Amino acid sequence: MSETSSRLENQINHFVALGKWDKVESLWQQVLEDPIPQAKFYATLAAHMVRAEKATELKAWTTLLIEACQTKNNYKEIIQIARGVLHSLPDFTELRAPLLEALKHHHSNLARIEEFLEASGIANAPTLFIPLNKFLQYISCSEGQCFIHDHWGAGQVTKLDIPGDRVHFHFQEQGDKSFSFAGVKEYLKKLPKTHFLAQRMINPKMLTKRAEAEPVEFLKYYLHNHHNSVARAKLKEDLLKGVFDEKGWNSWWGKNRDKFRFDPYIGFSTSAANPVMELRTEAKSFHEELLQEFLRVDSFAKRHNLLTEMLKRHEQEALSDAAAKKIHFVLDKALGECGGEQFAERLEYLYLIEDLNAVLSHKFNVDGLSADESLLKSLEPIALITALSVHDYQIRAADRLRNANPDAWNDLAEKLFFAGTQRLAQWILKELIAQGHTDQAIHLAEQMLHRPDENPELFLWMVRTLREGKWPELPVEISPQLMFDAVMEIIQTCSVQIAHEVIDAAKYRGVKSRFENLLTENRQALIAEAFQDMEIEDVRRRHTEIMGNPALNEAFKLAFDNAVRSVCYNLDHDDGSASSTESNEHFVTKASFEARQKEYQQIKNTDIPANSKAIGEAAAMGDLSENAEYHSAKERQKVLFRRKEALEDLLQRARTLEPNQVDTSVVGFGTKFKIRNQDNGKMEEYTLLGLWDADPEKNILSYLTPFGKQFMKKQAGDTLVVTQPSGNTIRYEVLEINNALK
């Protein structure tokens, strides 16, 4: 609406409220020349005039206005005028002809317009207000229109059933639903076709192109459609529903995050994990935004994060002297408020002032001890460094301590290694190797592997680093059995703490979960490696202990059981000889059979000859009683021959099935089956394959496991009671059996 029309509307409303109808009539000529395009205006005017018994004048003025609009083909305005006036004069049937003409012209591109007009009764009904609103509702609910529901999200009209009084929708998150016309009005809100949610249903590919071509403008458009504020997690959730896949989203966000961050019209919170973005009405520079936030917060962590953000941007947008003074004032005040025992807090603020001075030509002075003086005069430098909350500051302090006292560094490095964080330990190892002290680095790594309780998180990092071969400079070896035992000891310790509900039980739950993941990742590789070289009696003993441990959850026990059975085929037999099981075939997939054949050939043709050579070379050194290399090679020989014999037996008895040989009438090897847990109603799906194929994370189980065996030969429709490793029982119903090899 133009400024002139808006001013005219305000004038008329003013005189209407005062009942000065002569003034309204004098202004009506302007309305005839420039009609006000708001139905609400005419509804308000009509209501006042009818109450003032001015219906005759209202009809006359309306007729003049309709005729003026007809001469200009202003059909949209005619509809708006009729909507407003008919609310108070529903029997003003003189509007029927011009209204029908306007509706037909304005909605001429609508295929079902004649049907809508006839169904509404607007052509012959004794009054016009209700028929007009019916027609407009049919238009609003025509196929392709978009609405939003408070709980079901956005939906699009798929079918309009006028005789049945039903509007059928497809909601992106809830599927197909239908409402009566009254239900649509009460529970749904119409979305403009330009709205993000509407466009995501109508043309998601167009949104993708728009987001890629103009990412900043696209984000502003999205924010405008979401009350000008949204968290990153919500943005991601919405864009993953048709605009991007996961990879596309990660690429788009990674490429454009800084563009969003530094746009003057997009506010960006400092939360790294889930920042909130806001659409501003006034521009604000990056430094202005962060400085305002910096002056507001009162914690060191938030101040550090905000100042770090500003300093990163310093080259592109220099920090003004005025801003630097304000920042220094806050830091200096916080420094002065640190108590006598707050050594770590004081050192952190000193380092923060150092960071600020690093980008300024004019440096700020510090009253009292400098950062280095505070560190060197500390009676407990190890405790001080590990108490710092910023990893980079821990490394900075350790580095300066080393430079100040290089003779004592080796002893300090070892203490810091065990007491500090993963990043600090990693830095220490790298520095030792870089300085030529590889022996000490190896010593520290070996000590950590034998002292897991001192720093479980560091132990976890060390195990993964060594197993993944990330540090070839650290030739540290530890047997999988010792590694497994150490991990189980930590899991048991955490379980005891959790059971006693200690104050930091949540921390122990996290540690326990991460160590269980270590054992079950990569298809339980560590478990398999630990047990494949054990004597069968040791395997059975450890297996019984772990399966009966109430502190371990059922999912972990299932994964553990599968891993052990993949390398210990005779776990359930009374003796481990091949003869006791030589007639027992076992089924495996072709892929796992070929993988084990490859392993067998590697051991037979490469590993054993190399081991024999190593034994010969070690024996040539003489004095076998003190020859560690010789004894290590001989132990390795036993392991290799034991594994070779086990593989020979398993490969001889292994049988593979072709997809067309799988019997899907019953649960068995090569089938995927769906079951219902009758105790909680949940659906579950499992695949039964061979002992070399199991992957519990994907619900792929060996048909030889106790869990898998209980389903063997069951048909769709059968019910059974399954016993878990803990002894608990669950009732299941078999719903469906399919071929897993196709």
C-alpha cells in the first residue's frame, strides 16, 4: 500500500470513529481514484456505518467504488471490497454480478474455478458473505497449496474433496493426513508459496541452487522465514530435508561459515558447537559485535573465546585502539581480582594479555609478576600447568619451563606426560622425538600402556594411535591380550564407581562407553586379536567370566561373544582337537572365506618363513638363556603355528552357499529376519551369517552364537522365549524372513 493510501486510510478511520460522515464522504472521491486494497478497512467502515444506520449510504459509496474498479479492471480490489462490506451486509446482492466477474478474471488460471463457483453457491445464494468465503477457502485449499501444522510441520495439499468436505495433505514428516475445511481453518496456517518451507516441498532443487549461488542471501531469506533467529542445528535439520545431503551440507557450511560470521547483517553467537544466527535490522561490524559480547560476559572461558575470535580476524579487520583499551581494562581488572591462591587463573589472564599485546604496536604493561615469572616461581609447576583450562596455554607454559631449565626438562616432561591432557602428551612426545630423545618418548609410551589407571583418556588415545600406526617413530609393542586386560580393568573400575553412584558418575559412564567402543570398533578387532592366540581353556574361562559380568550391557556381551567365536570355533566343545569337530561343517560367505584363505597363505608363505629366519639370526648371537630376541621369536612361532592349524581346520570344514541355496522358509544361515519384542513391542531385524561374517553393530550375527542358535529353524509366525547372556529372558515373535545374500 502506498504512503498516500495509508495516509488516506488513517484520515477516514479517524472521522469514522468520530461519526463525521460528511468528512468521510468528502474523502471518498480520493478512494475512488486510489482504492485502499485492504478488506479490513472496508469491514471496519461497513461495521460502523451499519451501526450508525447508514447502510443506504454504504451501499451507494460501495457501488460507486466497484464501478470505478471495473473501469480499471481492478478485479483484486473488487474482491477485497466485497469481502469487507459483505461481512456487515451479507444480503447486498447487487454485488453478485461484479463479484462473479472479478472472481473469474482474477482466478482465470485455476482449472477448477467453475466447480468452485458452483459448489460455493455464490451465483444463486440469497446472501453472499458465506458463499464468498467458501469459494476463497476452496482457492486456499486447492492442490499444491502449502500449510503448516504446530506439531506435524509443513504439508502440501494433494487432493481437494469438496463433496466429502475433506482436504488431503502430504506432510514431509508425518506422511498423508486429511482435514475437514473447518479443521484446516482451526489447526493449519497457510504458507506463502515464497516461504522456505513451501519452496522445500514445491521445488527443493531450486533452493539448492539458490543456496549454492548466493549463500549469504539464502541464509537471510531462511532467517526471515524463521522469526529472524535460528540455531545452526535447526538450520542443518531443515536443509537436510531435501535441500542437501549430509556431505553437501558439510561442504556448504564449511565453505560459507566465515561469510555468515562476518556479514554485518547476520548476528552470530560465539557457541562453536551450535551458534545462533540472527538477522539484524542495522549493520554491525564483526569486532563491534564481539566487543559488545566481551564486555558483557564475566567468565574466563567466554572472554578467551571471544578475544581469540577477534585476534584471528585482526589482519582483515584491525582492532581499534579504543577497543583494545576496553579489552585491556577488563583483563587487567580480572587479573587484579584473582585471589592469592588462584595461580592458574592469574597465569591464564597474563597469557590472554600477552595474546592481545602480540597484535598491537603499543603494548600494555602488567603490574606485578609477568607470566614467565609467575610460572618459574611456582612451587608446583606441574600442578599449575595441568590446572590451565586452555590446551595452548598448557603447551606454552611447558615450553617456557623447558627453555628456562633444560637440564630438568626430562624429569618434568615425564611428570607432565602422565598428569596432563592428550594434546599436552602429544606435544611432549613430538618434542622429544624432534630433539633426538626418541628412547625417552618410547619409554613414556610404554609406561602409559602399563599404567592405564593413571590417565585412562591418555591411555585410550595411546592405544588408538599405536594400533592405527599413526606414529611410526614410536616402535612400541604391547600384546593384544595385555591391552584387552587393561581395557577390561578400566571398564570394571568405572562400573564399580557408577554402581556406587559417586558424584562424578556421569564422567565414569562416558569413560566406560568410550572403552567399550574401543573393543567393539572395527568389527571387534582387538577382542579377536587378544583371544586368537590364547589356549582354549583360557579362552573358555575368560569368556565365562565376561559373559557373566553383570556390569556389562547385553549389546557389549553380544559383540564380545561374536568376536571370540570368530577365532575360537571350538568354544563350546569339551576338547579343542580338530578330530572332535572334523565332521562338523560350518557355513560362511564367499567373501569371508576368501579373506581367511588370504590370511592362511600370508601366515604359511610369509610370516612363518620370516619368523624362522628371525629365530636363526637370534640363535646365532649365542647364550640363549639371556637372548630376549630369540625367546620372543620362539613365542611368535607358537602363535603362528597355532593360528595356521586353526585356519587349516576351519577352511577345510567351511562351506559357502549361493544366494539361490538359501532357504527362506525358516531362519538359518544367509537369512535376514524381522522380529517383534513382545515385552516392549519394538521391532528388531537381524542377519545370520557365518562366524567370520559377524558385525553386531549392524545386527549381523553368527548363526553359531547362543542368541542366533535360538532362532534357527523358526518360521514366520512362530513365537519363542530367548535367553540372554545375563540369564534374562525375552519373548519374540518372528514376523518375516528374507534372503540376506541377494
